[in-house]
Amino acid sequence: MKEKVLELIAEQFDKDIDELNEEMSFIDDLNADSVDIVELVMSIEDEFSVEIEDEELENLKTIGDVLEFIEEL
């Protein structure tokens, strides 16, 4: 599951998986804007058949946050 999440993030931000680490911030390190984050969330929702609520989305600031969230599903 972790690999798939990293693949989605790498694809969304045009990075190699090897470049990503759990401490990376979407905004500070990957230069994500709100559209990038919404597109990533939609990809994750489609891939894992989940729905991420807006309140939960506010807590997903780093790659590690996303991985932790997915593992808790």
C-alpha cells in the first residue's frame, strides 16, 4: 500500500519515488498548490476506494501524514 501511495505522489509531482521521504511537506518541499493537493486526494480516493473528508485533509501536510492516514483505514 505504501508503494502505491508513493507512486501516486511521485506521479502527481513529477518526482522519482527515490526522491520522496516521509518528512517532505507538500507545500514547502513539493511546491504543491491547492489544485495539486485536490488532484492527489482524488487519486488516493479512487485507488483505495475511500473518501477523505475536508477536516482530515487539513491534517495531511506531509507524505508521512498521508501514509499514516491510509494505513489507518
